[in-house]
Amino acid sequence: NAGVTQTPKFQVLKTGQSMTLQCAQDMNHEYMSWYRQDPGMGLRLIHYSVGAGITDQGEVPNGYNVSRSTTEDFPLRLLSAAPSQTSVYFCASISPGAGDSVLTFGAGSRLTVL
Amino acid sequence: GQQLNQSPQSMFIQEGEDVSMNCTSSSIFNTWLWYKQDPGEGPVLLIALYKAGELTSNGRLTAQFGITRKDSFLNISASIPSDVGIYFCAGQRVSGANNLFFGTGTRLTVIP
């Protein structure tokens, strides 16, 4: 049981490049989500998914795409990176029965866009 | 989104001291939570509060759900070096994890 695994841990991109942040969990959690963390802003929800094949937008979805083809994986795609997307990204899931506010976070992916 | 204001933004304390921090909102919340983020890691849940006035402890940590439902408090007693990190409050007005909003964080430094 590895919990929530994020890769890569660090990434540097040039403006306009695309990339995918990977998130995987082996706990059979239905709910998965992506947050970004910026100084002085707390964590803000980008996209979330309540199960395979279902995704929805959070508070700050612009510039990001997601898909959920399996229960285990929830990748976050940046199609054309911008400096404003420099941030630390966290994937989080919820264990069934734990309450819908008890998130389990990955270790984070630090992205720098030049 | 909802604005949750945490204070103080940062704290420098001596090992063994007690710590108090709070989180306020202009909106009423039905659930308050406190998470801790260690350097280089993701946040981890410390305490969850589900009822106005509720006081809950987890070891040296005690958190309270404000009676107005617009604030919450976290106290750490007898701080130790491993208490270092960023403490986030989070509030939820309606059910659904997508309705969870996070505060701006309090960065705690403990001086041995």
C-alpha cells in the first residue's frame, strides 16, 4: 500500500511546453483531486473526479485537463504551460467511509515554468 | 472561492512553549479541519471538527470549532522540534470534498 504517489517530484518547463503530472493510488479510492499551492493562497482545487469516467472542474481549472480512465490513476495535463502555472501541485484522494473532508495527499510535484 | 484567513502567518517559538493559531471566515462552515504539512511533503490531517463548540484533542494538539461557526482554533502544547511545518485550516459549508476550502497557512518554526 503506497498511498497516493505523484510523479515527477520536480519539473522545469519552458512557456508553451506541455506535460502531464501523474497521480496514482492503490487504495481503491473513488474520489481523487488535484490542488495547486501558491504562497499566501493556500490550496486551491483544480479538478476532481468522483470515479472512473467522471471528472469536474474545481476553483481554478483553466489551463489544465484531466481524465480518469481507471480508478487508480488521475493525470493532470498542462497543454501549453504558462509562468502563472508555476506552483506546487498536490493530488489527493478520499477513503470511503473516512468522511468527505478527510483527504489523503501525495507528496507534491513542484513545477517551474520559465 | 471561500476566503479563510489564518493568523499568524508565521511563528517562531522556543521548544517547550505553547502555540495558538486561528482561522476565520466570513461564511459559516459545517466542518472545520486542521492539516499539517511537513517540509517537502503533502498535508496530513490532524483534527476534524463537526459540531459548533466542539473541542477535540489529538495528543498535544487541541482544536475547537468556534461557536459562531465562522472560526476555529488550534493549540499545540509543549512544542517540540518536529512540530515545525505549515498548519492549514480547512472549512466545508456543504458536503462533498470539492466543497472544502483551505486557509492560507501558518508557518511554525520551533527553536531548540
